[in-house]
Amino acid sequence: MTAPSFPSDRPKLRMRPKMDPRRIRHGFPWVYANELVLDRRTKALAPGTLAVLEDDNRAPLGLVAVNTASKIAGRMVDRDPAANIDQAWFEARIARALALRETLFDAPFYRLIHAEADGFPGVIIDRFGDTAVIQPNAAWADARLGDLTAALQNVVGIKTLIKNASGRTRALEGLDDQGAVLAGEMPQDPIPVPMNGAIYMADVAGGQKTGLFFDQRPNHAFAQSVATGARVLDVFSHVGGFGLAALAGGAASTLCVDGSASALGLAQDGADAMGASDRFATRQGDAFDVLAELQAEAAQFDMVICDPPAFAPAKPALDAGLRAYERIARLAAPLVVDGGILGLCSCSHAADLAKFRAASVRGMGRAGRSPVLLHTGFAGPDHPQLPQLAESGYLKALFFRV
């Protein structure tokens, strides 16, 4: 059997003796700093350098992007150590991702690239028609934005590409926080996005993350399916995610709560575009405070949905995060009529489904409510999960009858 060949000048990254490489061979995409031999030459490699990962017997495992300043010191880019990461490579992987989305959706509004699961470690790309927003959250991709931009233009027909550099992940990689327009011109107005019969306004220029959260699409659809005639409260609503979906499903009324005035303005614009402004209202404020205020007002709703930001973005924050999820459930449960629905969501990968469900049930129990779990939801199929990487299954949505 002929040994694989690859450029002899390509740096090597070797696993430490007695480190079992089977996890990597079986598809796990990360190698941690404490698993590697980090000598002076290796530590001197510039972040984003491509290197051949070897086991301790010098057998190649694949081509990885190196960042020895990060806990994740190597990200698998290609299982072929001889792969040439050029524009053609980007085009082939983008075409594969695009083909999947085009079988799933009849309109060009979706997550086009979902990091490791689409073969682009650390890279997020959301598509809004012929505009796309990229979050290059790993050094290897940040250094190759020229090839990536050209590939998106050639394969997808993207005319405007916006780099969003916000978020804690780029800081962990030692990258800047400066956004940019990589192609085309920055849109001056929000982009209308049809989804589940609702119309959302995506602010790709200054909104949160890429401007819209596509991952909740199937959970919006479930809420919509049980919203006919309901009075709905959407807490942490952003641009009206669950609230506008409920209106599209025939809800009698929707109240959206968020701390951001601009996000609530976009939600109002969406309701206006749907011709549903007479059934729509907003309330700006801290979600915990507003939930307490509504309780003091003896407000009641047929459906309450809470979709907070990640309270447990990493393991050190897990205990505090679970307490926050419990508190949300405790505050929200009294606002639901007897026999109504309470939806609780978590996008914290550190809080797995069992822990999140337990915290939610504790909170409802502390509020004196007895829940029955109706539905468990996850991210949509444009957010595929890499089975070997638990972190890719971050989103959970629980719907209870209380």
C-alpha cells in the first residue's frame, strides 16, 4: 500500500504519546492543545496555518488549521492531508451545502454554511437572497476570505457579502472585531424574509449576529400550529420570532418583549408587512423584570414562549445558567392560563437537553404548575449536526401544557 503524499514543506502537528487517535479517525473535528506536542516551532506557527496532523507514530490523520493560542489548537479542514485549500476547494464544499439547502427550502433564506457540519470549521454563513452574512470565527477562514468570497459569488450568485466580526469566539481565536463589506454594498434597509407564513425584517447591517435566527424555524412552525385564536406572549422576542409566527397561525394577539428597542421596531415592521399590526404590541424592558410586572398585573396568556440568549455558553457558566433557566420558567409559568402552553428554549450547548428540561420543570414546579411535555424541538435542517460533536446540537425547545 502506497503511503499518502503531501507537500513536504507543510508543517506537522503531532499528537502526544499515548493519546488515542481513534476519536479523530472516527470523525471528531477538533484536537485540543493538551493532546499535542507543542514545541517551540509549533507554537511559532501563525494562527490559521494549515498543518498535517499526525498520531504519535507519525501516521497522518488529516489537514488541520492550527491556532496554538486557542484551547482548540487544531481544527480538521480536510481528511486528505494533501488537500489544496484554494478557491476550487471552497467552491466544491459550498456547492454541496447549497444542494442540501435547495432540497429543503423553496426560497433562498437559510443558513448556507453551518461550520464543522458543512466542512467549514468555525464558519457560519446565513443567506438572505443574493446577500449573505459570514461569521469567520476561526483564523484559517479569516485569512482566506478572498477565496471564500469568490467561491460564494461563483457558486451561489451572492452579490453582497458582509463580514460580521462580533461574538466571543473570534476573541478566543485572537481575531479582530471589525466588520466589513467583502463584496457589493451594505443594504440600507432591512431585508424582508418570508418564513412560516410570517415576514421578518433582517437587519444585516447592524442587527444581532447575522440579523436573523434561522435555527428556530421548525419550532416557530410548531408554535404557529397551536396558536389559532391564542393570546401569545413572546419573551426575548428579538425581531418577533415566535410572535410573528403565531400571528401567521391565526393568533388573536401577540405581545413581544425584548430589551432592544431596535429589535422591537423590526418586529413591528414585520407585523405591519403582514397586515397584522392590529393584533400586535411590544414592550421594551429586561425580560425578568417584565415577567414580574406582568405577573403583578395579573396578565394571562394562552401561550407564553421564552427564547433567551445562551445563559450557559460554556461549562464554567453551567450552574448559573441552569439557575437562570429555572428562574425564567418560574416567572413565566403563572402567566399561562390553565391548559395553556409554555414554550421554553435554550441555545446553550453546555446545558444538555436533560439538564435544561430538569431546570425548566423545577421552575414550573416552584411556581405551583404541573406541566406535561407536548413537544421537543431542535434546530432546523439547515443547521445540521455533526454526530461526533455534541456542541453542534446546541438548540433545544420544550413546549409544555400547564
